[in-house]
Amino acid sequence: MIHGSKEINNFDEKLTCEGIIGDGCGGGRLFTINENKLKAYDPQSKTTIILLENIYKPISISKRGCTIFITCKDENIEFDLSSMSKLNHNL
């Protein structure tokens, strides 16, 4: 995956996914895990924001609709872009 930002180009492809326009939330943005943080990069404004911290041993990331799915060695994380919060299924 090659994009115009040096910041995004330095990230691991397995830990980066793209929001598809019309897919729900985050269309056109890139989502990546770097330095134990889930980050969103907007190529239009060239800004990056941190969405979630304390992500350890990430293996992969994917997005479907408004949910980002992160597979880590010791846990699976779901992050809801519409509420900007980590989903907790243990309640």
C-alpha cells in the first residue's frame, strides 16, 4: 500500500487498512497500528489522530462498516468508529 504520506508509508501493511467510501464510517481514511496505538490518517487534510492506545502484540487489522477489528496475540479488539470507543463483549 503506497500513499502520499511519509507517516503512513512507514507503517506495516499487515497493520494498516483503508476505509472504503460508502462503507459506513471512516471512508477514505487509513487506519493503522503503530507504537501500540490505533491511528486514523486523513489523506485530504493530511492529519493523523489517535483513536485507541495500549494495543499490544498486534497481528492484523481490518474494517467492516463502522467497526475496526484488531487481532492481537493475546486478545481480539473491536473499535466502533461511530461511538469512538472500544467494544466490550464481556459485560
